[in-house]
Amino acid sequence: MYILLEIGTPIRCEMIAGIAQVDECDVAQVLEKDEWVEYLKKQNVEGEICYTIYHASFLDFLKAKREMDSKRKIFQEVNQRIVDYLKRKKEENGNIS
């Protein structure tokens, strides 16, 4: 959930798994659980299945909750993992800066 909140745009299961550094199958199982259906929007983006928070107002609601305060350590860790993931992908694609 923290990754989806921070990314804020549709994201592939593979990318969520890469950022979280967990198995993609485990992420897929969580995303497909009935308890998340009403909160997540599953959509096809350029032939890829992606997930995002269902509605912008729900995203705003979550961000306003104290537990979802972006100053919390978990968000710092998530943001660092996002940066690390993007760097790894850039290096894998030969775009080393």
C-alpha cells in the first residue's frame, strides 16, 4: 500500500515486487485478494496489467490519515527503495549515469 501511495500512478506487479524486494507471485496474491478489490484499480496500460489506488479522493483520504504521514520512517524507506529500484533498472538497460 505504501508503494502505491508514493508512486501515485499505475504500477506493474513486477515493479511493486522489485521495489519491495519480494517475490512477484507473493505480490500478485496480495493484490488479487478480495479485501483489496474495493481499494485498488486494476487497469491495462500499454498491454501491461497495472494497479493504482482506486480513486484520487481515496488516495487523498489515505494521505491525510496519521498512519500515512509521509514523514514516517516507512515512507522514507519506501522512497529509497523506489530510487534504488529505478537505478537498478537504469543500469540493467545500460543507461548508467
